[in-house]
Amino acid sequence: MMSAIRLLCIGLALVFTASGCAFLKLKKEVAGLESTAGLGGVIRSQAPVQGKILVFLSTQKDGRKEIQQMTFLEDEGIYLFLVTAGVYHISAFMDVNGDLQYDDGEPAAYSIDPIVMQPPKHGPNDETNLELSPHAQLPHGFPRSMQFAVSAVGTNVLKAGIVVDLNDNMFSLDNARMGLWKPLTFTKRFGAGVYFLEPYDKNKIPILFIHGAAGTPRHFQYLAQFIDREKYQPWFYYYPSGIQLDHLGDALNYLVTYLHDRYRFERLYVTAHSMGGLVARSFILKNHFQDHQRCIRLFVSISTPWGGLETAAKGIESAPAAIPSWHDVVPDSPFIRGLFQRQLKPEIPYFLFFSYKGECSLFMDNNDGAVSLSGALDLRAQEDAVQVVGFDEAHVDILYSPLVLKKYKEILAEADRRDRPVLKLFGQQD
């Protein structure tokens, strides 16, 4: 099975033979990302939700609000629009009778002050939370119907808690590769989100799975299928892997914080594969140490390039355009250095799984077919781990290994008992 990072390596090897058209498209993607920012927040309602919530992004023209984008929400939750530089207004209403237009008495809300956006710098007002009220009236000039907004209907860029089937074409390998090579296109089409396989259950511990470069939640189907589904509920972070990893960590922290505010779960286990481990650690540092939330109780990384990828450095040097996330996985990049500014232990038990069934390669030393052993076994990560476990598997095949599943279930079982016994079981001292 060909891994995502192996595909990346092959792509880098083709740098000198790739068409100028391909890199022109990549340059446009990168330029689009650099000139775009996210404008959004959380919409809540004073009244029970009945019908869809219509959310509008508008600009001011001749005293009226001109619709630029709109999206639907099925319930209270997060919304996000991708915007370029400009001055914007946000409004929303609950379409109780389903006629796709605002009627007096339907719960509504709107931003009072204009919102100034200057990408790539996000202003202080780039988060606009609204509370729908049946007593509010949309002022004259605000959108009251989607009749003239059909062409502006788009995807809500951030999603939290939507129940999905992993067989949905959204999670196909082709779309996952789009997330690496065309991250802006992917974001406009699918956005990023934390997805559920079932409605939230307060009696089950959520396990958050995070894929790697050009990855998809489907890569975790084996693990998700064979864990105890009476005890755990799988969650999946699906995102465009070509975007800067720190931004992906920020987005994940925002999503998890929202879900925690909504459901108040006491425990969250995090499991990440390949580059997803870098995203996961970025998220954990923000969530646990910066925001002082205390729900993350376990972290397991699988075949993560903790020391970076030499292939990414070669690609940046050689290619006329570079995927933004390449810069973060260069060995000794500022991003990677930042991941190890502080240790996770003893507060969060961390287990490092690595794979070592490699192939001959012109690009790296001993490897698992994608990540070098020296990168996977970076000393900083090893020193932070409760236990380091190696498996005779290739980079992606490790996710389908019965031995990995067995070890993983043992770690979950110990984590269930209490936080401290996980450490004591493997001889870790404070």
C-alpha cells in the first residue's frame, strides 16, 4: 500500500519533469491562501431550533447589504466563511416555516458593527458570535431571502460533530490528495471538521483520530472498527493537509473547544498517524497548556516524522512553488522546534509507535517506506514518551496490523482506569 508521504516523495522526485502548468496552479493555490482569512464564529439560539439556520455574509453597497456568501446550519454551531480583504456584515435567521426567506417572528441575529478583514492578518473581530432571538428584527437592508443568493451558497468551512459515513466520497483518496496539492480548492469544497460516526454519547469516551499528509479518516477504519464501540466513540479530524500545520492545530483546537463547551466530556484520547502527529501535538500544546483545558488524557502517535522530512527540504529548494505544509516538516523548522518547547509528561501520557519495514531509497536513510527511522525516533519525542514501540510494518500498513491493534487496545484499557496508573504500569516516574 502506497503511503501519503511516499506519494509526496515521488512528487518531489518529479520536480524537474513536472509541467509548468502544474506549478502555476500550485502558485495560484498558495497565493489564494495568502490572500484569504476565515471569518466566522458560533451561532446559538434562545429558542429551540426548528428548521435550517441561514447565515449570510454581506458587503455594503448603496445603503444595502449585498450578499457575498451564504450557508446553512442544521443546528446551533460553528460557521466560517473564507474572505478576502474587505468590510463585511454577518446576519442569520432560523427558517422555521422552510420558505427560505425571513418572516417576522423568526429568530434572527446580525452583527451591529462592520467587520474589517485584512488577510493574511486576522483582525480582532474575525470571530463573530451570534445569538438568534425571536424578539430580534432584521433591520432594513439585511438579507431576508436566499432568492438572490443561490450563486453564493457555499460550504460551511468549519464543521463540528456532524455524523458521517466513512464511505462518503468526501473521504476518498482523490479528495485527500486534493487537500495536499490544492488546499484552497479542498477548503472551499469540503472545509475542515471533526466528524462523528454516531451522535454524541455522554457514556462513551471520544477518541480523536488525526490523519497525515494526503490522508483521510478512512485510514483509521480498521482501528475504529475493532475498538470497543460500547466504550469509545471515534471522532475524525479531516482537513486540507497542504495548509500550514500551526493553522491546522489552531482550527482543531477551536473545534474541540466548541465540542467540549457543548458536551462537557471529561476525557479525550488523541491518536494520530504520520504528519497528523505533528498537527496533534500542536493542538495539544494549545488546548492543554495554553488554554488550560484538562480533557486530553492520552496521546498515541503512529509513524510520525518527529525530526522532519529531508524530502520536504529538497522539494522547497528545487520546486518553483511549494505546498505551505512542506515548510513545517523541514528538519529543524521553527514549527518542529516549537513542538518541543515543553514536554507533555507527566500530565499527558504519550505513546510513540513507529514502523520500520522500509525500502531502498535515494531520498532517506533506513525508513518505513516514507519516514526515516531517525526522523520517527527523534530523541525529543522519545524522551517525552511513556513507551516507544516498534512494528515490522510499512508506513500505512501499520494502521492495519493486528499486533498494533492489540497493543493499542492495551493502552486504551490502562488509560480507562485512571491517568496515573497508565504511567505506573510502564515504570514512568514523575
